[in-house]
Amino acid sequence: MKPLAYHVLRQLAGGEFHSGEALALATQMSRASVWNAVQEIQAAGLDVFSVRGRGYRLARPLVMLDAACITQALGEAAPFGIEVIDEIDSTNTRLLQRAQTGEPHASVVAAEWQTAGRGRMNRAWHAPFGGALTFSVLWRFSQGAAALAGLSLAVGLALVRALEAMGTTGAAGVGLKWPNDVLWRGRKLAGILIEMQGDALGPSAVVIGVGINVRLPASAAVHIGQAAADLETLLDIGGARALDRNRLLAAVLGELNTTLLEFERIGFRAFRDDWQRRHVHQGCPVQLVQSGGVTASGLARGVRDDGALLLETAQGVRPFHSGDVSLRATGRMDGRAPGSPTRRAP
């Protein structure tokens, strides 16, 4: 959308009616330009009601991202520099480019809309306008890639902990899928993309990309290509309410700060037991799949201290690193909720 359309959207975000004249005054646009902006907003996938004599309003309110609100919610607990961009191809791509030119540690880029969001294994990340929280964090480690094994698992755990800390009652059904997904009732709620630059022995510039589904109308879910969940459904938010994505991002960044500092000091082993308690496929039959087909099948027996998946096969328990491998469940899960007792991985 054009910048003027975003300007109008911010006026409409609260969900109240605004006349065309009032919008024109607030945005210093002509009423014809306001009408064109509304058409752009609708084309982006947001429903706008137009009622003669009352004006325009969004069918459902939307909390727009605001760097000042996020920083205020964070307080002094975390050292992030936050930039909010209306529209971008990919927040990860932007930070990777900036990392090469000295972008400061703990820089954050969050976007209202990603036009070319990326997931793991070069998959596209699909999210409707205003329906996701998409952001990337640049974190500079003194170590190299070998010491950062298991980072995506630790980040996933941080996301789940942040939801719990916010008091989200539905978070009891949230769990983790190896190596980089957060699920709710078996459906994908969030994904993580880790990309890094640097020498093998360090230091490293790591860009951590996160996408969280916030609001997924049925028309958007069909484009995702897998069963998906969203936070507003999890929290039973609807009607005239909207999830505060600024508060959500602040909660996630606060938890990420704690997690990344501990990870740099100890590594993934500091998080291994907690991660396994939330592993939705623990003890379940799974397949590991590469582009060429099934690599291995067996029972998921947790993870090692380096984040490698332990798979119990006919040949014994074997470790697998994420690489280009995807995990698929091959049988019905045994009904355990994440956090239930399970056999400890060797």
C-alpha cells in the first residue's frame, strides 16, 4: 500500500466510524484521496464498512505497531533499538544487509506487512495484512556457528514462555515442534528463521526472524499450506477487541533478551529439559524428510545438548541435526499435553 493508505489506516484502526471529511482533515488529503486509500486498504485484505452519513470504519479493530509503545512496554529491562516499518520484503533480509555495515547489536525491525517473508528451507511465509507479528532481531555473539547449535530451539522456548508470562490462559495447549515451530493443538502458531554471518570460530552476527500468527481469517488460512492457528483464536478475542501486538512484541523481546544472554553463556543445554517438556512429538512416531524423500523413521526421544533430535530407529537411537530436514508425525500423538512426564532422552 502507499504511505497515504497507511496514514488513513491508522485513523481507522480503533474500529470507530470516521467521516470522509474528518479523515481528509486528519490526513491532509482530499476526500477523493481518502476514498482511494480505503480501496487500497480493502485490496490488502481488510474489511472496511462504508455507511452513508457515518463514514468508514474497519470491520474489526487493529492495533498498529508503534515503536514508542513497544519501548515503553519493555521499560529498561532490555537493550533493544526498535524500528517499525509499514511494508517491507523481509525483515530478515533487511537486517542481514545492515549487519554487514555495522548495524548495532540488539537492533529490531518489525513490519506491518512483509511482501516476501521467508521461512526455513526457503519456504514462503504467508500472513494477511495485520494478521501477524513479524520481526527480526540482530544479535551479535562472540562465538561461531558451531557454538550456536540449538539456537532456534531456545528461541522457540522463549516464545512459549513469553505467552505464558503474559497470562494467556490458552498457552497451556502450546508446544514446540523440532526444530523451529511453535504449535497450538497441533497447528502452527509461530515459526522461526535463524540466519548468520561470521567466521566459523566467531564472532557471529545472527539474525533471528520470528513470525507469529495473530489473526487468520479463513480466506487467508487456505494460502498457508498447513494447519495453522492464531493467537486471537487461542485467546478467544473477537468482535470489537484486538490483540495488542505492541505488548506482545515487548513480552517476546524481554524473554528473548533473557534467553539469548543465557544461551551465550551456557548454550542450549541450559534449556534442554524445559524444551523437552514442551515437545509435542516426544515419544511419538515421526519421519524425517528431505527434498529427496524420507531420511529416517522412528520414535522421537528428545534432543541432545546441541539441539540434535534423537530418533529411536531399528538400528538404535541416532542424532539428527536440523539442516534441510523436516519432521512429520506419522501416527496419532499419545494424548500427552506438553509438559507431561516422559522418558528422558539419553
